[in-house]
Amino acid sequence: MAFHSLLGSELAPGSQAHIPPRAKRVIFLFMKGGPSHVDTFDPKPLLDRDHGKPPPFELPRVTFAKSGNLLKSPWKFQQYGESGLPVSDLFPNVAQCVDDLCILRGVHGTNPAHGGAALKLHTGSDTFVRPSLGSWVVYGLGSENRNLPSFVTICPTLAHGGVNNWGAAFLPQRCQGTPMGTASSPSKAAKVKHIQNPGIGPGPQRKQLDFLNQLNRESAEKNPHVEALDARLESFELAYRMQTAMPDAQDLSGESKVTKKLYGLDDPVTEDFGRQCLLARRFCERGVRFVQVTHSDSEVQWDQHGNLYQGHTKNAAEVDKPIAGLLKDLKSRGMLEDTLVVWGGEFGRTPTAQGTDGRDHNPHGFTVWMAGGGVKGGMAYGATDDYGYYAERDKMHVHDLHATILHLLGLDHERLTFRYAGRDFRLTDVHGHVAKAILA
């Protein structure tokens, strides 16, 4: 099915991008709940010095909860690698890869609530149903493997935006993300639903699809506007082909013990997220354009309004080794050069205390990092203020983050449009600037 006009020019699946791409694919490591930037990748010495004092700056007019005095980080920061970038003790394994990281410290959003902020991060809008980032990437670049979905989300959360976080909205249905499992179930049980038809074999299925296509062609001769029907039949065709390709991609039995250990599959603490990260690599090497890996659970997540030390310690221990393993594995295979890895949550957390040992939501300044895929490694870009509350220098709104990701993939965010309901839509709406300083 042909694409709608992209400002006058069609961009068909697998066609040339708008500009020379630096990356071919994306792995998005989503830390649901909002990890604290001042406890992970954005050290604040003044926060340590002024611990317990009232904040010497004006607080936002609207806050999610009552804010207290300044709260220092319970973790120490050390410098790592040739770049000397500081990373907290929460991430000793990721710290070993710091020379591959581009740490964006001036990211900011607009919504202090999980649902709105998660939707903003995933779709560019916190108020309307819009296509997700992964769907826009698939719409612009098409697929590299016709037997697998172009967009896979592993163990996604069903809360705070739910299916809209990987939905295609008004884009063609083939741009929709394909979920594997949910965040409330272990990744070992994560499978694409209904991948096999227990009641009918491949031969009769093929005949059914051929008959449906015949009927569709007859209908198309009478009515040329059958895009929705074409998209539905295309999804049937993909499901048919996935019956052999998807089980192979999900099968980790052929991976070596060394590789499984690298991702932490030998440790019950890291096994669950490690499996997700290893699956992400396997999907990427098979041509999947966009893979999202979500770290979340029904109890703690990264949302530490209290018990900051216990919660962040637990969460970091589960993801630190698998993320480092993913980066090292991609690099050893020569895949990091054209795979963009993105890490972050829907917002950060306040440098002020909630209660005695927690932090509130903070969309006004937080950290996202990237690796590979054409970004400069071993650098920090942007900054929050001296205490970490507000993005202050080289600020990147979520729209700027999206514009930069698309640029790295060879897509001009101003030209990647889709006409719907009488107007042209794009991921970044009428906003967005590419952070060219981080491009390698």
C-alpha cells in the first residue's frame, strides 16, 4: 500500500530516507516510573552541601505533591572511562560503558503525572491519541524483514497510556507495535499471542488468505478507497509469515553460556530484564526497526515517593548488568554503530524530599542517555541547575528529543507527515529542534 504524501513526495517502505542516516534501528530502554537523575547520571555537589535546607529557588506553581527540604543523594558518584564522566554507584556496570554514552542532562517535559508524561514521551502528546515514536519510525522507514513486525515492544506496561504508547493511531495498521507479554508477567513467559493456529495448518491458511485477497481485488475495482481493508489483510499476511520467524527469534537456546551470562541470565536478580535485552538484540539483528524494552513491575517501579534507597537499589540491580551486556554485545558484533540505544523514563525526580526518604515527580529537568547510532560517546550535553530541579543549559524538550532521534535515523521531523482529518500531522507537531552538537 502506498504511503500518503510527505510534503509532496512519497516515501515507500524501505525507501531512501530524507537525509543520510546514522542509525538503522532503535532500542528504547524505558524505565517506567521516573528514575532520579540526581541519583544516577547528574551529580549535584551543592545538593550534598545543602542537604536538609529549604530550596534556595522558586518551586513550580504546580507540583505533584508537597515538597520538602533538599535531599542529598545516598549514592556516591565516580568518574569513569577516558571521558571521566561521573556515574553513581547505582550503575557500576553501565559505568564501564560510559565512553559510549551521550548523557542528555537538560531534557524536560510538561506533565508531572505518569500517564500524561508517558504519553508525551512515547507519542509527543499528553492530551490526544497520536501515533507512537516507534510507529512514526516504521512509517518513515518501512521494514527490513517482511516476516517479522517492524516494531516490537517487550513486556510493556498496560498502565499510564497503555496500548497508546505503542499504538499507530491514524497511521497505517502495519505501523502498530507488536506486544510480547506484559510488565506484570515474567519475560520468560512473554510471547506474541496467537502466533500458532491450533485448528488449521499453514496450507489451508494460505488458501484462505489467497481467497481474501481475491475478494479484496474485486472490491478495489469498484471502490479505490480501501486502505483500511488492505491494511487488515496485510496484517493477516504478516501473522501468517510470523508463524515460523517469530518462534525462531524468541528462542534463546542457541545463545552461548557466555552471552547469557553477559546479560545476567544466570542470576535471578537480572534474569528477567536480561532476557528482554537479549531478545531486543535478536530482533534488531533480524531487521526489526524499533524495539522497546520496559522495566516495570506492579510494586516498586522507579516511582520512589518513599524508600528511595531501597527502591532505586532494587531497580538498578535488575537492569544495570543487562544494559551493560546489551551495549557490549552490540559493540562486539559491530551493531552499535548503526543501532541507537535510548535509556530514560517519563520524567526525573525532585532534588527536594518527599517525606524523609523519597522524591516527587519532576518533569522540569531530567536525564536521558543515548549510545551508538551516530551520537558522540563519552559526553554530557545540557545541564540542570545547581540543584537539579530545572533544565537550564542546552535544554531538550521531549519534542527536541524526538526530532533528534528521527534525524539520526535519516528522517526530517518536519517532512515526516501524515495527512489525516484535513491536516498534516507529525510526531513533533509544530515544535522540535535537532541537537546537532551531539551528532558524531
